Amino acid sequence: MKFIELGLSQELLTEIEKAGFEEASPIQEQTIPLALTGKDVIGQAQTGTGKTAAFGLPTLEKIRPQEATIQALVIAPTRELAVQSQEELFRFGRSKGVRVRSVYGGSSIEKQIKALKAGAHIVVGTPGRLLDLIKRKALKLDKIETLILDEADEMLNMGFLDDIEAIIERVPADRQTLLFSATMPDAIKRIGVQFMKEPEHVKIAAKELTTELVDQYYIRIKEQEKFDTMTRLMDVEQPELAIVFGRTKRRVDELTRGLKIRGFRAEGIHGDLDQGKRLRVLRDFKNGNLDVLVATDVAARGLDISGVTHVYNYDIPQDPESYVHRIGRTGRAGKSGQSVTFVSPNEMGYLQIIENLTKKRMKGLKPPTAEEAYQAKKKVALGKIERDFAAEDFAAKATKVSKDAQQLASEFSPEELAAYILTLVVQDPADLPEVEIAREKPLPFKPSGNGYGGRGRGGRRDGGYRSGNRDRNRRDNYRDNRRNDRYDRDNRYRKNKNQKPQNTSSEKKTGFVIRNKGDK
């Protein structure tokens, strides 16, 4: 169905056409007519299906620009999604003169208060910052006519349920409520029952969660071997642009530091990063000034970066849909991509859950050896040397050092000079700098079942490495992790279950620390 058939005003249709859209997506086609009549709607569709326009266009249609009041509120889980929604709403409402503001943590609240005082018809924000502004009486909700909850399941997973309810209770009861979620857990259904008026349900079935353009692999590996294996894999595959996903902020910081030590141009993003630095990192990544972006799931939400060739899941996600979001960063615009997930033996059950969701079986990947990574780096170095020699400005540069070159040529053979150059540009595996990656608490144990626990590492074929074949609230999550802690402490780290666990003095002070020493 075309947008022109959905009953939208000419002002909005003009902006839709400018944006290059003509056909409405299924979620837009079913939601917009219902929302235009003022009905409450619960929309269930995966990320990337056009949900922002589905709630944004009917909301913009109702806005009266001549009234200097906040008429609509959008609650989003992350600053990235808040900014993305604000930009899209502004684009579609530009001709109508609609003012859209975004508010979120990590940026100056004083500047956001000043922006709100300057005027806003729609406010998009994260739960915590919205509550802060409400408590400071800087955000007035008494004129709100439309309330949108975007990615409600994600907010639930992040522990924002109490904040969301506190905000909803401050919004006029006669409002229209639009709720969107990729999944529909019981807590989200309760919001529908408690805070919505006879909502219409729109559910869009996911035809395909992962694209055929992404080759999906996994490596079954011990925790302490992950970092060296991942860097060797990067040396062999030479990704043009890669994203590495870590489960926690600490993990992101440590992986970023480790990758830099190993010579990769890497930077990390997570929720504690201030907005200015975050934007600089993303700009550098988009412009090719970085090879690797390390991120948490939350920080990567809403990222729109083209050209990502590889996604490395250093930690397998607990929520299988997070996996879909992760690998969706690659395999875009008709280009192929690759994802590699590192799985510890006790996490194989999560691998099966992901495969059940995506309806695709990942292929086992045999990790490259230190020697294979070394040979791959040498090949890259030789290629660079050849390109540099062929460059137009090489002769001019060589002239400046010709006398020194002649002296070296008289003292050493060509083979000796070439070998020395290679030792300068290619690091010997035995000399790789030591990298420390602190052990993260493993995921709650899930039995793999159906024979998945017996999946092997895969065999080599054709000379390559490939072989065939999100907790109701924070308290519940804490209990799960504590329970899992006991399991780990009592069982996992000793072979004899009758033997009492022993901790070294280092472990008693700092917890488990894994030292990766390259190939030593």
C-alpha cells in the first residue's frame, strides 16, 4: 500500500516523498490508519521494520504547531534510539513546523532544559532523563495527547519498568497510547492492560530474522583463549570495518585497550561514554580512521553504519534477539558480511536458542593458529611494500635517503635488508605484548539438549578455516546471577566435584584474571 492511500496530509506526504519513500511497510500500513482514528495500538514488529514512521506520522498529523505546548512524548530505551527517532520525526514534520527535542543522559541537562524552554511539540527521551526533568519541573506533561513507548521490551530488559510506570502516571489519562515492542513478555502485556484503553493489536511476523548475505560462524572455545583467537582471526581475515560486541562496559574498555596494544586501530562505546566522545568515535569509524569498534548491545542500538564487513560476538548474548541486532550491522545494501560468535562450552545452550530463533544453523569455525596469523600478517605487509614501491611519490622519497641506502647496501645483502624490514613491520608471535582480560561472570547455565553439546569445532576444508555443517527486573536478574555464581563456584572450575574449591591469593583479592600471552 502506498503512503498516499493512508489518509495522511499533503504536508507529511511531501516530506515522505522527499525522503524517497513510496510504499508503506506492513507495520506502517496496519498501524497508521488505526492511530489516525485515535485508537490505542500495541505494535509487535522487529527492529528495522519502520516502527518510527508507524507511530511518528499519525502523531505528527495531530500536532498543532501554533500551540506552544508539548503534545506528544516518546519514551525510548537508549540515547541512540532517542536521537534517531528525533531526527526522523523532525524530518517528516519539517514542512508543518513541528519542533522535536530529544533528552537523554550523558549530555548536559542544563542545555536540554534550555532547549525545552525554547519550545517543543514532541519530546523524545530516555526514562531516567525524563524523570529527572519532570522532578525539576522542566518537563510539563499536562498537555500530552499522545504517548509512545518505543522498544518496550528493551526498556524492560534494562530495568526501566518502574521509571516507565512513574512517567505514564503523570500523563493525562485521556491520552492516546502507542506501544511498540519486538517481543511481548508478560510485563509488557500488563502495561497494555493497566495503562491502555482497548488497544488494537498489530503483529507483523518476521519473514526472515537474518539475511542470507551474512555468513554466520561460531567458535567453541575456553574463556581464557578468546582474545588471542579473535586477534588471530582478525589478522587472517583482515576485516575492512569490524564491530566487536562485549557484554559489559568493563569488557568493552578492556577489549579496546587490548586491541590497541596488539596494533589495531580500535575505540569503544558504551553507556558511560559522554556524547561528545561517542560522536567522535562513530565519526572516525564511519570515515575509516578506525578498523574496529567495540560496543555493548545498548550502545550499538540504532547505529546506521554502512560498510561493516565483520561482526565478532566476543560474548554470546543472553537475549537471542540481541544476536539478530548485532549481526544486522553487516550484510547491508547487497554486500556480504560475516559474523563470528565465541562460545564457551557451558554456553552452547544459548547457541541453540539463537539458532531456533533465526532458523539457521551456524557453522563451526576452526580458529587459525599463531603461525597462520603470522603468515597472513606477512602477506599483508608484503602487499603494502609492493604498493608503496609502485606509488608515484616513492621515487622522490627514496632520493632523500639514497646515500644512506647505498651505505646499507654495501654493508648488508638484499636478503638481510629485506628480512630486517619484515621484522619491523610484522610482529613475531613470540613477541606479542601481554594483554589482560578480566573474567566476566558467565551466563546462567542452560543445557544445550538435542545433541548440541556434542557439536565439534569443525574440520578444515579446502585449505581454509570454515567447516560444515534478554528478567523481569533487576532483582530477578540478580537472583539468577547469584544462583549461577554458586553453580560456577561449586562445580565448574574443578574436575573432582568432591574436591573443595581453592582460591589463590590473587583470586581472593581480584577475582579470576586471565592472562593472554599471545603465543607463549
